[in-house]
Amino acid sequence: MKKIDFEVHFATRGWVEALEKNPGYPRLARDPASGNRRLYYQADAGEPLPDALLEKLLDIDAGRIAAMDAAGVDMAILSLTSPGVEQLEPTAATKLAREANDELARAVAKHPGRLLGYAALSPKDTETAAKEMERAVQDLGLKGWKTHSNYGDSYLDEKRYWPLLAKAEELDAPIYLHPTVPKIKEFWSYGLDLAGPSFGFGAETSLTMMRLVFSGAFDAFPNLKVVIGHYGEGLPFLLDRMDFASNFPHVAADTGAFVPLERRPSDYLKENMWISTSCNYLPAAFLCCQDALGMDRIVFGSDYPYGKMEECLAFLAGRSLSADDERKLYESNAAHLGVTAPGSTR
């Protein structure tokens, strides 16, 4: 049985330099007090990015393969780390995304059967981003698009971005919807403690997914596939609650009128969403997802290098899964998302 890791991050030197030079936010800079590098989302909100962690992000060659070997991971699907490029100036972000995709494709070609990738895009230049998604998938062999919970001033469900959803469906390219720091100001009342990984990251990502549901995007693009990490950012827990209302309207793109959704909100999550296991080691969270969605919808993700592959695998080994469920988790569910490891025993 192969182990395929769906959430693994990388960075490029170009991305680092762009964030160091960015006159606004997000920005990479040294904390003047400690000298440590931080990723600043606001002047007083900097997430630590130690040199050792950055070097792991930058290494998509021998060191990355060695880390996978040590953990027992057969294949990793790499994606440009948060905050990606979406909040940068669109022209510069388009160039940066293309360069990152090319660099990722070279790493995949150098390590066939071990590395795969999700494309980075600059969605605000929507027409160019759609062409880049097509190039990344069809020419470079990348497996989908990794995007973030907001674009600084907008969300993925907005109609301006629907050409990207259409292109993802056309290419059968999954969208990995990943957190970044929330744009909603109330998340910042208590700094990164509230806005960061402990709450705000996941809360806004689940909001973005529900915005996609209520926008009617999955009615317009019924074969769209979305992957969400950290056990679906709490959404499996809410499957019953989200269907509690008496009707489920969305705004029709052509008329602006409110019309009913074609399915219950929970149905879209059950039929268009997969979740990964990244960096949540609460047994009850796993059991909730297993019961709410079934093992057909859960894939292995470690969140490396922010999370440890070994720690995630040790947690999953303690879930007392059947051999069939283990195979779904680590290998066979990946096939529904366009990924098959060499030597797979599907």
C-alpha cells in the first residue's frame, strides 16, 4: 500500500524575494527586536518563519525526498505555501505563479513517482489565470490548483472568479482550498492568537466553502472537486446544522434573483468535497469526519513542514482502521482526485 500525502508545502527563492520587497502586506521581514524572520500580515501581526523552517520549504530536492523516506511517505503533492501569491499585485503575482509552477514541474520531473504538484495562480487576472491553470495541468502535468481562503479584498465564490471554477471542472482539476489569514477585521481583535491557525485560518476557510455552496457554484459546476485540510475545517461537525433552515436560496448569476439551491447544503459537501488529515490530532475530530462523510472522502495530508509526517502517521495508525479503510485513506481515494502512485494496488 502506498502513502500519498496531499498537503505538503514548498517555497521558491523568487517568492521569498517578492515578499521581502512587497511594500504592503503580506511581507517577509526580520523582527527588529529578535532578528528572527516573520511573515507579517499587519504591522503588529507577524507569524514566525524560522530559518530552519524556510530552508525545508525551499528544499524540493534531495532533502525533501529524504524526509519522505524517513517517514515512510511514498508520494507528496506539493503546493506553494501560504499566503501564496493571491494578495500580491496581480501582474507580479501572475509572473511569480508561473515561475513557481515551472520550478515545481522541474522538481516533479526530477523525482518521478515521488513528487506531484498543485499549481499556483493569480486569480485577479482571471483570464490569464485560467490559461495558466490549463498550461499547468495539461503541459506541466500538475494535478490541480491550490488557492487560499481570501484574496485580500475578495473571495473565490464571487462571479468574477467563476471562469476559474469552470476551467477547473473542465480539466477535472481539484481545487485545494487552504487557509490564509482572514480579511475580516473582527478576527484581528486578539491578533494572530485569534486570526491564526488556532481559529481564524480554519473559520475563514470554512466560510469560503459555504460561500461557494450558497453562491450556486456547485449547481453551475456540479463536477467541481474541492479538497480542504485539517479535517474540513470543522464543516463535517456542522453537516446537520447547515440543513436546519427551511430553504436554501442563492443569487442567480444571470438575473440576480434569489432561487433555491438544487441540493441541500450538506449534499454539496458530501458530493463535492474531500478532506485531509493535516495537523489535527484529536481522535474525536477523526471520528466525526469518518461518521459524517465516510472514509471515501478522507485523504492523508501531513501539512509538512509545518507539521511532522511521522506525527500524523502515528496518529492515524492509532485509529484502528480496517485494511480497506487504510487503503482508502492512504492510496485509493487519491485516484478520485486524479492521483495514482506507481505500483498502486487499487
